[in-house]
Amino acid sequence: MSVYIDGDHSYVGVKEDVNLAKAKITDNGVVVFNDYIIFDYANGVTYGVVRAVNELLINEDWRVCGFALCRGMFCDIAVRKPGGPSL
């Protein structure tokens, strides 16, 4: 199972999305986050996506399994939930 998250880009909003996705995703499932960027220079807004995703990677042992570059650096990052047999 995989989940694509493109919602509220604030840290609090992304953390809520992370917690919802974690409850739904199975072992070795993938969550893809849109706009993995610290600052939206086009709109002058700070995003919390990098902080929330990095906390998931560091604190819960999730692993990066994909990264998509975008011309404006509004990149996507895919992370895999630990557990189950290796792929």
C-alpha cells in the first residue's frame, strides 16, 4: 500500500498527515510527500514538510526509497515503512 500526501504544508499539518498515514500503511508500505522543501520562495511561506519527514526517518527508522526533482525544487520524497520481509 502507498499513500501520497499533498495537503497542509505547515509542520503541524504534515505531522497530522504523517500520523494518519502511519495508521493506514502496512509494513514496507510507501508514503510519498509532495513539496519536500523548507521555504516556498514563490509565496514567501515556510514549509514544515522537511522537518516532519526527517523526524520520521530519524526517529522511526523509515527509509528514503525515492526522490523526484522538480525544476522549482518543489520535490517529492518517498519513504518506506520498516518491517516485514525485505523487498
